[in-house]
Amino acid sequence: MLWIGIIMTAQAFQTTSLRHAPAVAFGLFPAVAAYGISVMEKTLGAAGKSWEAISLDVFRKSGFYITE
């Protein structure tokens, strides 16, 4: 599955003109964000915690500013 995603991304950059390359890159943001959330959920699950169990202060102390 990963290989197919890499090939599709490479083809998207090859078939579009250079001036549209930023739009292709911007289109990848939702997939990258979903992957990041998936990793965080699995990490929290392995630690025996959930999103609700972590307060926003933990993120703020580590330099991540998340709004409610």
C-alpha cells in the first residue's frame, strides 16, 4: 500500500506542470495529518491512555499549543 502511494505521488508530480507542484504538495497535507493522528492514537493506546486523559497543559509544557 505504501509503495502504491509513493508511485501515485511521483506520478502526480510528473504529470503536472511545475507551477502546479505546490497544489500537489498541499493536497498531501490531509493524508499526512491523518497518518500523524493514527500514530498518536496507537501510541496513546499502547501507553494505556486516551486523548481525553491528556490535558492540554501537557502539550503546552512541551511546546505544542493546541486550542480548544
